[in-house]
Amino acid sequence: MAVLFTDLQGRLVACNRHAEELFGWSQEELIGRQTEALAAEPVDEATRARWAAHIAAGEPWEDDIAVRRKDGSTMVVHAVDSPFVDDDGTVTGVVSVSFDVTDRRRAEDVQRFLADTTTLLMTSLDFVESLRQLAAAAVPFLGDVCLVDVADGPQVFRMAAAHADPSKQALVDVLGERYPPDPFGDHPAVRVMTTGVPEASPEMTDEFLRSTCRDEEHFDLVRRLGFSSYISVPLIARGRSLGTLTLVSCSPSRRFGPEDLAIAQEVAWRAALAADNARLFSERAYVARTLQASLLPHTLPEIPGVELAARYLAAGEGNEVGGDFFDAFDAGYGTWAVVIGDVCGKGADAAAIAGLARHTVRAAALKERRPSRMLSILNDAIFGDADVGDARFCTVCAALVRPNRSGARMTLALGGHPLPWIVRADGRVVQAGITGLIVGVFPETDARDDVIDLAVGDAVVLYTDGVVEERDDEGRTFGQDSLRQVLQQAAGLSAAEIVERIVGAVTAFSGREPRDDVAVVAVRVVAAA
């Protein structure tokens, strides 16, 4: 434990031999020096004032301070400064007791860094963004430069690069763009990626650097960056190699050692797991979007004198197949079918039922002229199919639209689905349809047909319960009354505008992504046949 005696001006007047060992200076060299000269960074006025106030009040002062040893190395000491008083009680100097806490502080800093980095990585479910956040977080704590390389088949791509000095960021960007690691060359990142074994060196000689460079311009670039020491560790998650994390020191005074390698491996493990989670999420979201798209029509049919518009919003992150679906198609004999439904649940089971429902209704429409019969056929298909999962039911609204000289006639039937709204050209808004049993729950359905005559300018809006059951932050539901008010203000608008008004009102009400899937279809007569 180092003991130093200073006068009130901060000059050293005496010290023990432990002070020599701690700071690297001899007693002769220390005595007469200002203690602030030992600090690695200048002491700010606020800290100096707090120290002086404690000493003047006869109170001890303590803090962790970064100091620079005689050999230029830095360390952290915990210093306790106590006032030295004479027999009259007058403060005449300061007794300072210091001991090395570098290892403790480093351990605390490492744990804090690991916790902060893990939190940061978990905030993004985008694979590339996770790697970029990793690189940005790694400097300057782990190194001056952080490079993240990922293999994709026979190629290696630099996914992220960060420099602790913003003025040199452009150089590491150029390094990645022009000279990504050669997958067939002798590059440490490629070797580590292939073998899964970390590599590190406290010194990067010119000979070593040339062995990793493709040409003189490449070599000149890394020399300009000042590469002097490196660590390269694999990014491995669930037994799968994702790439490598490479840390580079650009200062001769900072040489990587075993402790740095251990920290880098811990960071790489956490980063690889987060990045792989992001990758899996991206893949799952892609599969969900692809499967969801297969449950919706690619285009809506053109109906003489009738506008069609539809919109679908997936709940939450959109990484799981929803249960809502809609369809519109030519049913033959001068009629067009419009169908909307909501399957219980999400995921594969919901997708199976939605797919079954969509294709069954299409097949039924080829021979049935009544929507109620179409729902009956669908009910038989779902109720009798044991492969569609436990939650094998859905709500459906099926409609047939036939343009005529007055506008159009719509015949619709409901299987447990919310009642559609009719928006008349004169601004009246009324519900239509006859409530029926949920499809797939009972051996038989009780769906009944309702016939609606539509004049030019009239519109019918079909929707799933995600519209009216959406909640705001206070738990209030959007509800049928709000939907009716939106539709009253939408009278006279096009089918597309009506749909957008509804979707906009629902999202504005909740202030976030919908909790449940939302599907809306608008059918509007624009001309008589």
C-alpha cells in the first residue's frame, strides 16, 4: 500500500517504498512533484474543488483515479486522502493512501460492457443490424478497430466495420469494400472461420501484414490505419459458424494478451447467439410473409362497373402466419365471389385452415349459386378434416356480386363473422347480413343468404374482427361505433379510399402495430352494367 505525504499545494514531501513500487518512480524522483502530475488525465476544476472542500473541512476524500506510471503504462488506484493536522488542529498537509484496483475496475468494466452489449444486441432482430451494432459497441473498449466477416457459400463478406476514431472510419469502410478477406487466401479471419479456432498476435509485423494483403495499395491502407496487434475469434451459434469477429489495436502501447482474447471470445459468443436469433427471425418472417401471400390473391379481379379494394395488416412483427384471409374471383355466369375469413389461432395450423377454406370456397363457387351452400360445403370440409389441427374453426363471410342495370346485387352469407357495413351513396350507413354459426365447430351450419341491392355509389365493407377489437393503450376497443363513424365520413369515396380510411383510423387509434391481424375488403358500385 502506497503512502504519500503532500503539502496543501499538492507537492509530495515524503512517501514509502510501496509508492516507488506502485508508481515506478524512486523517492528522489517523486518528492517535490505535484501529485496531479501522476494522473493519466488532467484533473478538472470541479474535482479539484470537491477535494479541497473535504480537506478544508477536515474530512477524508476518496476516489478511483487513473494514473500513469514511469514506464508510460496506466493503472487505476483507489486513493484515500486525509487531512494532516498539527497539535493546534490546523490542517498542514495531506496523507494519501493508494492501492492498485486496476484488475477490479477492469473486471467491473468488462461485466458492465458485456451486459450493455448484450442488451444492445437484443434490441434488434435484423441480422445485419445486429452485426453493425456489435462492431460499433466493441470500439474503443475492446480495440481500436472491429471487423465482422460472414461467409455465404464460397464468398466472405465484411458485414460491419468500426473505428474508434471517427476521422478514420472512411478508411476501414474502404478496406471492407475493396479488400474483403480472400476466401482462398491466407487471411486470419478466413482461417478462424474455417477452423473455429481463435487466433491472436501481440504484434503484426510488415511481413505478416503483407501475407494478408492483395497488393501494395491494400498494404498501404492497413499501414495507414496503423494495425499493430489483433485478435480474431469465431462467431459460433448452435454449432454453426456464422463468421468471425476481429479486433485490431492501432497503438503500439496496446498489445492484446490472453485476457483480451478471453473477453473477445465471450463477446463473440453472445454476439453470435444474438445474430443467429436475428437470422432465424428474418428467415421465419420471410417464410411467414411468403406463406401469408399464398393465402391472399395476387391481384383483384376486374368487375364491370364495380371497384374492389383490399388491405391486410399482419399483427405485431409479422413473423408468424396470421389467420385472416380474403379472396375475390370470377365465379362464372356473370357473378364474382368475394370472401373474407378469420381462422382461430396463428402459425401452421391457422395457415392450413385458411388454405383449406380459400380453396374449398373457390371449388364450391363453381357449382353453387348460393353463398350459404358454399359455407355449408366449407363447414363439412373443416369439420371432417382431422389434419387441420385442434383449433379447427373459422369465421367467414362469403358473397356473390352480380352487376346489373341498376348497379349490382350482392348475396352474402355469414358463418360467425362480423356483419358487413353498407355505405349508401347518400351517406346512410347500415349493417347487412344474417348472423350464422362459426364454420367448422358443428356438424351442420345454419348460414342464410341475405340479398342486397346496390345502386351506383353504394359500397359494402367486409372486415375481420381485428378492426373492431383493436385496443388503445388504455384498453378501450375501437368498436363498431367508431367504424360506423369512419364509414359515414367515407361516403362517396372510392373503394381504395374507404379501405385506407379504415386502416388509418384503426392504426391511429392504437398508436402501434395491430395486436391482431386486420383484413378489410371494400366493394363499390361505380356504374350500372
